[in-house]
Amino acid sequence: MKKRDIILVAAVLILAGGIWLITRVFFNDSGGQLRITVDNEIYGTYDLKQDQEIQIGTTNTCEIKGGKVTMIQADCPDHICMHSAAIDKDGGTIVCMPNRVFLEIVGQEDGGVDTIAQ
């Protein structure tokens, strides 16, 4: 490889990294929502943009902070849900099996048409 080739590859990599960084910083608006289900019934839907603590019945508490959701309190014996990683992307889930609590990130337009086939 010649010196010009190395410079060209480096410039392309820097450009690609800059584009990636800009999209992550400025366009990271997931628009998602947290849907909480208890005993297979929807308990509530909450916007990820609003930081808050949500008391789920008398058994669990979750927290939305900085667009990420964590389970911060649960009265189940194993506390696996509290040790789960924070979720922030569409499809992310946290489950508390003993209390039958299911946290799921869903898109803003949940329930809409995904594709149109002809």
C-alpha cells in the first residue's frame, strides 16, 4: 500500500466514525415507551423521556432514568429482575417471574402497520 492509500483509508474511517457519532448523539431519540404488564394484563405505558419511579402494585418498583429502565425494588425471593441490565431499546425486557411483572420497551407507534404486502 502506498502512502496515499493509507491516507484514503484513514479519511474514510474517520468520516464513517464521525457520521456514526453524530447519529448517536443527535438522533438517539428512541421515541420508545415502557409497557408494564402484570398477570398478562397491561398495567400501564410510560414515556422513556420522562424520568420517574413507578410503583407496580405492592410488589415491585421500576425506575426510568435517562431513557433507561431498571427494576429497583422487588419483594421476590431471588431478585433476579433487580440484577438485570437496564433496558432502553425496542424489544428490551425485564421479567419478575414470581410476581408476574413484565417490563418491555415498545416503539412509539406500537400496534401500527409494520409493512404492506401486495
